[in-house]
Amino acid sequence: MEALIGLLVGAPLLGAAVLLCGGRRLDRTGHWLGTALAAASFVIGLILFIDMLGREAEQRAMHQHLFSWIPVADFRADVAFQLDQLSMTFVLLITGVGTLIHLYSVGYMEHDERRRRFFGYLNLFLAAMLLLVLADNYLLLYFGWEGVGLASYLLIGFWQHKTSAATASKKAFLVNRVGDIGLAIAVMLMFTTFGTFTFGPVLESTGAAGEGKLTAIGLMLLLAACGKSAQVPLQSWLGDAMEGPTPVSALIHAATMVTAGIYLVVRSGAIFNASPDAQLVVVTVGAVTLLYGAIVGCAKDDIKKALAGSTMSQIGYMMLAAGLGPIGYAFAIMHLVTHGFFKAGLFLGAGSVMHGMNDDVDMRKYGGLRKYMPVTFVTFGLGYLAIIGFPGLSGFFSKDMIIEAAFAKGGAQGWILGSCALLGAAITAYYMTRVMILTFFGPERWSKEGPDARHPHESPKSMTIPMIVLAVGSVGAGFVFDLNESFVHWLEPVTALEHGHPPMSAMTITAGTVVALLIGVGTAWAQYGRRPVPVQAPRGSLLTRAARRDLLQDDFNHVVLVKPGEYLTRGLVYLDHKVVDGFVNGTAASFGGLSGRMRRVQNGFVRSYAVSMFGGAVLLLAATLLMRAV
Amino acid sequence: MSTNSLHSLWTTAAEEPGAIPTPHIEYAELSPTLIVIGAALIGIVIEAFVPRKHRYTAQLLVAVTALASAFAAVVGLAVSGRGSGESKIAAMGAIAVDGPALFLQGTILLVGLISALIFAERRLDPVAHGKQVDSFAAQAAAAPGGEAEREAVRAGYTTTEVYPLVLFAIGGMLVFPAANDLLTLFIALEVFSFPLYVMCALARRNRLMSQEAAVKYFLLGAFSSAFMLFGVALLYGYSGAIDYAGIARVISGTEPTTNATLAQTTGNDALLLIGAAMVLLGMLFKVGAVPFHMWTPDVYQGAPTPVTGFMAAATKVAAFGALLRLLYVVLPGLRWDWEPVMWGVAILTMLGGAVLALTQTDIKRLLAYSSVAHAGFILAGVIATSEDGVSSVLFYLAAYSFVTLGAFAVVTLVRDAGGEATHLSKWAGLGRRSPLVAAVFAVFLLAFAGIPLTSGFTGKFAVFKAAAESGAGALVVVGVVSSAIAAFFYIRVIVLMFFQEPKADGPSVAVPSLLTTAAIGVGVAVTVVLGVAPQYFLDLAGQAGVFVR
């Protein structure tokens, strides 16, 4: 069985290699090859899952050692995999959603002449992401981490002829580098502290390290997680990343890659458990981001950017849960999985709408689409109900658990975090209702004639089938997971489990969540359902205007980072030109001059050469004798 | 030493003929040298008896076969353990058969083999009167520009004597690093020097320059030989012995007198110091160390380029081999005297070579000065006086000789109407016109500069490491600084080839036959393999690091 683990990564890697190196002859069939290999990986994942279920909970983790990667004296890095319940969850999510999105892309990218390359990149992403979650040590994880970063960069900028896409990919790459440096430093700190970076030894020996060291490692890991998962303060790239093709937004920037940060924090739980300070920072980041993303989501008219804000906010929930420690880890992952279903579904729905609307993303120019795209409407609607936490759907269970756990943190902290989470739930309901109303209800605001005429239509089967499957997941996953707390117990061997004790009964909190939901939905309906929606966005309040500009994140970065950076660069360039170059060129010139003078000795007369040899001989003898005399 | 005692020395030897034992020759151990010398003699016979039109084929066949079988013999000796555990001294104490000797002989033979291929190239020069010709003069004895020369050219003659000459040179070079007494050393030096002088004069084009180079080389070589021979005499006067072990014993004091008739001079340190310095001088001349380097640029430039490549590679290997043996076997007891002096020579050589190369405008002169700088780097490894030092030098020599051969082989390809276009300005934009040739040359230049993933880096790293470990940190610093200076002019050529517009009347790259292609291919392969996966060869050199005493 262990041998299959490598194949999980191997199948999409093979796909990437074949598709990217295969050349044009694969243009006709390449996408099916890519999809088939993604599906193969999913099937392997299922086999391993069934095999894992057949064993005792404590004996479910499997290891596979492939080869020694970097053996240098005491430094040992292996390419080895660890498949435990946490990794298994991710494997199924990545390959399952991944396969669906491959299938969807077959239709979505039909008219793109670079479709083969697109599937190559998608397969590359799958391979890197699987490597990330299957690695049994932090260095290999880092490798996968960079791999998904690369795939993300390539896919955001896939339509590189658009300047906006090229810029967005560069931005995503640069912001991610900041986070990646955090991971690099964390790995180095681990090596100096524990002498290894294999999960087992590191996480078991946290007791032996000082709390300061652990806090440092924890904060660096968090920095990495912030970059990859678009958490404040490294959130600015996610909105722009929507320039990529919609399947990419669904797979990478909603369902899987952006959750890598959560994986990292949960996987390193032992480190955070031992450092309350680091945990406090994690929950703060989570709480801030969940509100930040939600507010941004309220103001966006671009359907994908609204969803991106929502992604940020939902990952904020997960981060919050992960920061709560053993009372939250399992719920973080549970929300991650349900979010994977409904957010991927929502993005695919958005893609389907765009597909029918000539790639227009402005929701103010939508309206009344439910008649034209019934399947999209129903699946999107189910995803909508799931994300706002409509009772009985998946989002309800997972989000409710997180809010409960936040209150259970206890003390003032618990109250603050709980309130934030509750407030977030209300805002989520508001902005998602807004998206829903603007897109599918109300009058049809798109032009029906002229050059901008729109002819909305339902998407082909290859696109709707994945949407239907994901909608089913969005509806049912939460219920299945919640049945006898099956999901929590499944993860228990990895994440440990403590039951929190919230200051009020669970029923009260659930009721509060439902009330928050109703307030959000009601407000949105009052604002957009009852009144006509202007096609041109109104000026809006100060907050609205700020939120449209992503709460001034780019302005902030520009003033605080870019400008001083520019000045620093200019200064360094000046220094380089005047001082360094001056020194270097001066040295070069002086050697050149020396060379020119020395050359004159080489005059071509053999007599001079003989004299110089004689002089050399005299010197040599004199020096030898002198050495003895001294 | 009085006349009396000298007289008695001769008469003693004459009176007792029985005292000279019948020499005992280990033919198997000496077979590499014997094969090569034998083939050279066959080559002379070929010149005398084989019709002119068959000579080229016959000579090439004999040379290649001889060199290949001599190399096989070296490998056989090494496999039978002569290189490590069972090294011995053969031919009545004249020749050492040990690790360093076999390693260097193997290197020299491979270099010789590849050089023979480059010598035999006949596609580059334009066809003269219906005959394909090589880089060598139609008739070396004909005066340049004279009627005899014109006739010889018209007849399509070529100097096939170059093959026996190169075989004689290789024969001498095989003995030089293995010589275990001072007389053998001197004779080997002369045996390989004379053919080199002659070969330098054989260029087909620019014959006057070629002959001038040969005369200069001969005069200066004779001058240095005189020093060396005098040094040999002084060392004999000091110790009463000519074999290495005997001299070493006297120096270390374990055996104060070996010869009663020389009792007056034995142990006189002035004789020892002056003698040792003079013998060293002879070798420093051959490796081209500053201030005995002045012949290099002129000779490298004037000699036919295939000969330059051979000379630059093989002479250096042989001379450094002999230098190592001299310092490690004969003069270890004198280490505190020669070490500071050699430090000075090494520093001067590294810096001098690198600085002088900066302003060169001719590619062959540039490579000549580069070879001077490299001699300095190798000297740094020689000074290390450790087993690592020996093996690092062995590795460096092997790596360097293939890069050099390859680089000079590429020089033979870039030609214009006047033959090889060696002026650097003509190389501008070569990368645009002939990307492959320029890329290959760039690989060699990077190896010269010691850029990682080339053999140059591995070699330099090895010698500097050995030098640093033996406490010569300052030397390593100078070495690194010189490498930085040297990198400038190597990279400059690359910039010239790839980042400048080609000239309208620039040279063209001739398409060589399989011979030169193979030679360059081997050069590139060795350069890259020794850079990427050097471990096996480092181990090989490491095992060969012990001299027999």
C-alpha cells in the first residue's frame, strides 16, 4: 500500500511533464490526458482511504521513504511521505475537487489555443500541492510550497497578453515570497533547534525547546501561512489573482492552495500549543482577516473579486479556529473541506455565468439570470446557502462549530473572538445575498442589442456536471461530517481533541448564528432586492469607497513599503555607481596600467629575456642563501 | 675539490671494471617509454623508406598505435598495483615506477594521443595544388620565401617528420617525471626539449615568426639547461650521489658520506643550496614560472598552434611531475629553505601571469600568459608538501592539460585569408556566426577561469585547499585575487564573442575533419565531467599521491 503514496504525486507530475514537453501533437488530446491523470490520482487516493479506514485509528498513518535527497554530514533531508488522516483529508479534497475542475476546464478553456499548456500547469499544481501535504518533513513541504507558488504564478498570468494578468501574477509571486521567507527561516530555526526537520521528531520534542524559540518558529510559520493563505497583512495578492482563468480561481485560489497555510498551522499544532503568544497572534490574524475580507466582499461589483473577498474571510475563520488550539484544529479542517466544496462550486458558477455573459464580470450588468441558466442558478444557490450557514447545509455545521469554539476560548478573548466570528457571519450573509440578488434576481440589466449585446445561455455538460457534484457536496458534507462527530474523531489521532466549554449553551450560539444570518440576508434584500440597482455604481460612503479599494491595502503597501523601497534602491544604485563602481573600475584601471607597463619588458629580444632569466636566477640563489642565513 | 681527488675518482672507476654491474632492466615496468621511443625510431625508418604519399597515413597509424598501447601499458602497470602498493624503482635506480609517475605518464600519453589527432588535421588549410596539407611547413629546411619553398609547396609536401619528433618528445616527457637520478633527469629534459625546439620552427604560415620562436626557445632553453646541469654537478659535489634517495639521505644526515673521495665537499651547505636552487630553476623555466616565463608568449605565438597546444599541456605535466619528485623525494629535508623562495615564485607567477594577460590582444599570447598564471596556481599546490598537495597537483595537471589542448584546437579553426585569425579583434561576434564553436571555446575559458561545474574549478579548489591546509593561507588569498584578475580577461573574450557585432571582414570558422572534432569533443567532455562528477578522478589522483623513495 505504501508504494501507492508516491503514485499520488507521480500521476499528475507525469501529466505535467508530458503535457509541457510533449509539444503541439498533444493539443487535441492533452486535456483529456491531464484530466485522466488527475482522476487516477483521485482513485489512488480513494483506494488508500478505504485501506486506511480498514485499520485501527492509531495505526492509520503510513510512511514511504523514496530516497535520500540531500545527505551532507549531519544534515539529512529525505524525500519521504507521510500519509495520515490529516494528509488523507487533503489528498481527497485536492484530487477530488481537482478532478472536477479539470473536467470543468475542458469546457471552459475549449476555445483557448493554449489549453494543453493550461492542463500541464494544472497537473503541475496538483503534483506540487500533493507533495506539500504528503511530505513527512518541513524541507520537502517547502519544496511543494514553492511548487504551488510557481503553479499559481503561471496560472494567474496564464493570459499574459493582458497586462493586468501579468501584473497580478507578479504581485502574487512577490507577496508570496515574503511569506516564503518566513517558511525558510522557520525551517532553518527548526534545524538549529531540533537538528532535524522531520515532522515526527520536531513535533514530539517541542518540550525540549525554549518557549522563545518556539514562538519565533511559530511566528515565522504564521508569516508563511499569511502569504499563502492571503491573511492580513499579506492579503493583497488574492483579489488581483482573480485575473487568472476561473477554474484556477476555483481550484487554487479558493479550494486548495490558499488553504495550505491552514494545513501548515494545524500540522505544526504542537509548536503553537507550546507557545500561547504565537497562538494569540494566529487568532488575531484570523479574526482581523475574517472581517477584512468580508467588508471587502461587500463592496466589490466584480463577481470574482467579491468571491475572493469571501475566500479571504472564510480562511480567516479557519485561521481563527486553528489558533484556538486543540479545541479548534479539527473544526478548522472541517470548515476547510466544506469551504472547498461550496467555494469551488460558487467559483465554477461564477465562471459559468461569465461564460454565458461574454466574460463580463460586473454584477451590476447582470440580473435575472436564473431564467437563462437554471442549473447554474440552482447549484450556485445551494453553494450560497451553504456559505451563509443556512441550517442543515455544510457551512452551517462547520462555521457554527468555529463560533462555538471561539466563545469557548474563555475570558475576554473568547468574547471578542466570538463576537467577531458572529459579526462575520452576518456580513457573510449580507454580501453573499448581494451577489445572489445582483446576479440571478431583479431586472435584466445587460444590454440586449448593440456591440455589447449579451446572450446568456446555460453552459455545456462538462461544466455543469462538476457544478452539480460540488453542489451535492456543499449540501451534504456538513451533515455527514457532523454525524456522531465523525470527522472530528477521524482527525483526532493527528490533531488531538479537546471539547471547549463555551460560556453559554450551544443552542444559544446556534440561535445567535441564525439571527446574524437573518439580519445579513434581510439587510441585503432591503438594499438590493427592493430597490432598483443602478448600472453605474454610486459614489457610496467613505467605508464603501475604501472597501472598493480593498480597504486601501495597496495604498498602504505603496506608502509603507514601495516608496521607502524605491528610495532605498535609488540610494543603493547611487552608492553602487559612485562608490562601488568607482572602486572596482579604479582597481581594474590600475591593474590595466600595471599590465601595460609590465608588457614593455617583453620586447621580443632574446638577449633581454636571457638577462631577465639571469636576474631571476641571481635573485633565486640570493633568496635561498638568505633564507639559510636568517 | 682538488684535482687529485677528481683524478682518483676517474681512475678508481677505470681500474675496477668489475665494479660496474651488469645493468638490470625491468622491461615490463619501462614498457610505456620503450614503446614510444621504439615507435619514434620506426617513424624515422618510415621517413627514409616509405614513399612520400603513404608517409602521412603510416606515421599517423604508428604514432596513434604506439601512444594507445603505451597508455594501455600504463593502465596495466597501475592495475597491477605499481601505482599504489607495489611501486618500485627500476633500471638500476634510474626510473621510479610509482603512483605519481604512472598518473602523469598516463596523462601525457592521452595528451599526446589527442595532439596527434590535431597534428593530423588536413581539412583546415586550403587545398594547395591539389593536395591536402596540415599546419606544418612544406619543407622545413627550405628558406622562407625562397624558390625551394615554392617548389615544395607546389609539390604538396608536408613535414611528416613531426610524428617521430612528437614521439621522441613524449618519450622524454615520460621519463622526466619518473627520473630517479639527476642524470636521467637531465637527459630526459634534453630528449623532450630538442624535438620541441624543432617542432616550433615547423609552422606552414608565418614561417619567419615560427623560426624566430624556435631559436628563442632553443637559446633560452639551453641557457636554463646549463643552469640545471651546473646545479646537478653541485648537488653531486655536495652529496657524492646522483640518485635521489642517496642525496636525500645525505641531506637528512642519516648517511653523512657516500663517497670517500668527495669528503672535502660533502656536506657543504652552500653547494647544496646553490645546486638545489639551480636545478629548481631549470624546472621553473620549463613550467614557465615568473621570472623565467618570458619565452612563453613568443614561443606560444610563433609555434604552429597544434604544437603550442601539445607543448602547453604536456610540457607542463612533465615538468611539474619532475618538480614534485625533486621537492618531495630529494629536498624534503631542505623544506625550510626552499619553501619561502617557492612562495615568492608562486606569488609572482600567479600575479604576473594574470596581470600581463590583461592587455594582450592576441589569443595565443593571451593563452600563453594564462598558462603562466596557471603555473602559479599549480605551484601553490606543489608548496603544500602533503599527500593532498601531490594529488591535487596531479588532478590539476590532468584537468588543465585537456582544457588547454581543446582551447588551442579551437584556435586552429578560426581562420581568415592569412591563416589562423589570432588577433582578438577578429573574434568579435564569433558567437553570432558560429555559436557552437564559440560556445565550446566559452566552456574552455570558463574552465580556465575556474567557474564551478568545470574541471578548472575542481582543480583550483583542490590545490587551494591543499595549500590552505598546509598553512599557506596567504598564498591562497593571492591565488584567489589572481583568479579574479584572470577571470576578467577570460570573460572579456566571452563578451567579445557573444555580445559584440561581428565584423564584416571577420574570420570564418573552418569545418574540421573528424580528427579535430574528436579532439575538441574529448576536451569538452573531460572538462565537463571533471567539473560535474570529479569524485572518481579525485580518488584516482588521491591514490596516486605517494612517491616511491
